[in-house]
Amino acid sequence: KGVPGELPRTEDLVLIDEEKDALALPYPARCAQSFEHYAQNVDLKYLSFWHKKPDFDVYWFIEYDVHFEGNWAVFLEYFRASRADLLATRIGELAETPQKEAILAMPLVLPPSLVGQQVTVMLGFYPLCRFSAAALRAFDAHYREGMAGHYEMTLATICRQLGMEIEDVGGNGRYVRPANVNRFYFCTPGTFTLSPGTFVFRPAMRAVLPRRNTLWHPVKPDGLAVWFPLNTRGNLAKNLLEWLKPMAWRAVIRLWFAFRWNPLR
């Protein structure tokens, strides 16, 4: 829905229908899970696209509200040499933020081949991500076998279990290359919203700070909010807090740029 009216090469446009494509994939447990919003089905759309276009070595997926303050070609070229099968943001182990499992709501279901094995459950944040063809084949195989759960838990878990290479594009976690620590973005993994940071779940941003080669999310047009609802009606204290947070977080971001930013020159 909402296909742009002018596209330079419409023959390259691939439309994914949620019911006919994503939810019709042969993944019995994953496709049977309860979906509250289309944003929870993004992994199925990755795989739908891969099924339609299976001949590439790597696949970048970038959501519309991801903003790169700079030239996208610089960012994409920078990671061309990366051999990672999974390249994303805020990658870490669930044990580091165990409360996240309950928040994600969809329970992790292991396929028979992993039952009884020692499995390290991983978390990732995927508004911007890149997968190798081998990773997508692995997702496909595990989902066919019966794996299910929120994709923020399943994708990196599969790659970790198979010994595939995982890389975080920035921040300061253990999956960030030393040269990329505090480069491209930062967030606060221990919080539900990942704020404060430049690449977070919420709050939505209408404008970004002019720091070259920096990733921002979510950058929304006026009038379009983050999809996850906030129940603040009638709660004056909560409303005031939510009103103050963006200003406080922006101050933190300015301090981070001043003292911890490792810019790409």
C-alpha cells in the first residue's frame, strides 16, 4: 500500500503482501503466532523478499524512518568489506537485559534440532540490517522446522547457534569492531525504549542534529507517531514526563557528541 507515484525503475519494485506473502510462508509455528501490528512481522517480509529475489550475496533492509546524516553510499561502502552474516544494531545477549523477553510478548519456541542444546538467546534491533544469503537460508530452515518468537530474539540467536559471524555497526557492545565503537550511533540497551540515544525505539524525532555520518531512528514526518501506543491519558505526571524526555535525551546526545563520539572522517 502507498506505492510512490514516481519510481525510476518500477521493474525493480517488489511488493510484499502481508497475507499472501509473509503470513503464507511455510513456517507453521512462526506464522501462527499472534501479531498485534505489522511491525512485528518484519522478519517474514525479509524472507518474503529473499524468496522472490534469491540470487544476491547480501541483503540490506532499511526502514523508512531510518536517517543517515551524510551520504548513504559512504555508510554502505564502509561495511562492504564486513564478512558478517548478520549486521545490525544493539546486538547483545538476552541475559544482559532479561526483562526484554516479557516485553517482546511473543515467546521463543526452539525447533526440535535445538531442544536440549545449550542455546544463547540473542537480541538485535533491526530497523537497519544486512543479512548474508547463508543467514537467510538458516532463518528459513529453522522457521520451517518450527522455530518461532519475536524476530528481535530469533535472528541473531540462529546465527550465534550456527557459529555465523555477527556484527553491530556501532555503539559499544561486544559485537562492535574496535574501530567502530561509538561510531555511527549510540543507544541505551538496558532501557525498553533504548533511549537516550540516536538510534532508539522511541521517542520519535522530527529533526536530527547536524553530525555527519550518524544514524538516527525513528525520524518521523509531522503527525506520524511511533506505532507502539503510550497510555498516558488522564495521567498528568506521565504526560509531563513524556513531554520532557525528548528535551532531556537531546541534551544527553549533545554531551555524547561532545565527549564520546568517534566520528568517521
